[in-house]
Amino acid sequence: MRIGIIGASLPGLVAAKDLMNAGHEVTVMERNRSMGGRMATMYTGDNNQVPVDYGISFLSASGKAFSAFLDELIEKDIIRQWTDSFGLYDDNQLHAVNPNSEKGTYYAAPNGMYDVARYLNRWSDIKQNAQAGGITFFGNDRHKKRPWMINMTDFSVYEVDAVIIAVPAIEAYALLQTMQDETPVRKIIRHIDEVRYDQTMVLSLSGGKEHKPEWKGLECHHDSIQWVTNETSKRPDAADQTILSIYTTDEFARNYHKQDAEKVKDLLLKQAAPILGDWIHDNQWYALNYWKYFKASNPMENSFYEMEMEEGPLALIGDYMGGTDIESAYKSAKDLTDSWISRYKS
């Protein structure tokens, strides 16, 4: 079966890997020049060799399937155990260890979280800078070889037997709107139209090694800041500096994401200095990134949604299915591919 996957985020890449290993012909279409979605890493320092995560900070597992995936990544030395606890700023005092949270096992990627996407990409045929503008269903139209056509914004097309949409709910909604005359599509649209997302801005910066914090990740009860990662603690070769990534609250991101980056940086550093120290005003470099669809605030109950089309299936997967974390995104892809592999022969 020829399958087109729209979106090269973690669930899209996992689905591509599983379906290709099962013998299907898979093409992944990604509108950006990079893949992985929130598995995002920038590179700085001499020769741009120091990785800094500014999307997903770490990985942890509660279920067997995702635990097995993490074991696979550990075996390949893509991730390593990072910490078993995080710090806490309770809007009054900084605690090196959060006294209210249970300890867990958290893994980081020494070479950046983007390495996870690179690893999954080994099994995928990815078309980058390729944006899908719509989907057409032909069914049993004998003039077409395949029941589905994915229409790209550059006017190229992909004819496929099945479609998987692995993009944020709002973007999936826009794609499905192009074929809403199909009754099963209208049912799905009603569900995903209700999904809402929290936004965030991520300010990454560096300073001297003398400012290295004791904590590795810091949960913040603060109006503007929700989370800070000590990126240096993930990278033994970056010990000569302190690198932090500061994640804003949804409210801050909504209020300031359209403002000038320098002004946003100054405002955020003013908010962060009482927590992290005045040294952050003297940072050596900084980068500001904005995530419009960072985390679903009201995820759907199902781990995936599928259109009831006998001539050719269509399904939606993502991190807004069955939960809001990266493990939910992985489970969404695995549940769908397990179902398709058992039902559809290559």
C-alpha cells in the first residue's frame, strides 16, 4: 500500500518507520526545512557544535511501549539518563529539588533532541519544504490509480492509497476542510475543531561557567515563566559555559510573541533575574523561538481518529490524542500502525 504522511513530527516519523518496516511504501511530507516538530535543537559555540534544545527538554516513560522505545534510543547512545528530580521556584523561593514531586527517571539527548528525529528518519522518505494544501478523495474513480490525492501548495500532487495526518489539530482541521463534503470527514472536523493549544516562547542564552545552577530543570510557579532547563548539564563538553532555555507561560507568549525580539528578551530577563540571578543580563548570546502549538490544553480521548472509507483509509495522529506529552504522541502513532499493519497487507 502506498501511504502519504503529512507532518514529520515524532508521530509522523514513528508511523513511517513502522509502516515501511511492514513493507508499505511511505512518503512523509513536511512543510518545514527541518523535521521532528518539538524535537528541536539549535547549535551554537565554536563551529556550531554545542547543541541547545528549545522544544522538548527530556524524555520519560510510564508505559511499556514507550519504555521499549527509550531503551532502543539508550542502546544507540542517542539518549542518556539525565536526572531523577527537578528544582522548583515557588514564586518566593528557589529549591534545588522540588519537595512536592515524586522522583522519576528523565533522559536527555547529549547531542540534542533532534538526534531522535535523525534516528527515525533512517526509515523514512521525507520531502522537506513540501506543504500540503488539501486532500482529494476519488474512491473508486477508475480514472485515478489511487483513491487519494494530496495536493501540494507548489501544485504538485501525490496519489496514495492511504493518508495519515500528523500535524497539530488546527492544521489538520484546515486540511480536512478542503474535503468536508465527505460525511465521515465532517464527523472528525467537529471533534478536532474543539482542540486548543498553549503557546510558549523559549529564550535560550549563555553565560560564564561560574553561574552554573545546581538544578538540571526548574519548574516555576510564575506569571511569565513556567520552566527552565540547564542545557549545560546535558552536555559534558559544554562545561566552560552556562546555557539555559527559559520557557514562558501561555499568557506571556500570547501577549508578546508579535513584539520585537530584543524587547521581549529584555522583558523576560527582567522577570527571570530574581529567579536565576542578575548575570543573565550579561549573556554572551541569546536566541528567541516561538511555539504557536506547543501543547494541547484539552486533548481528545482517542489515541487516533480514522475515517470510515472502504476504498482507502485516512487517519489523524498526534500529541493532542489521548494526552498532551510526547509519550501520548508516540502511543498515538503506534496504536494506529498496529491496527493498519494487521488489517492492510503491503
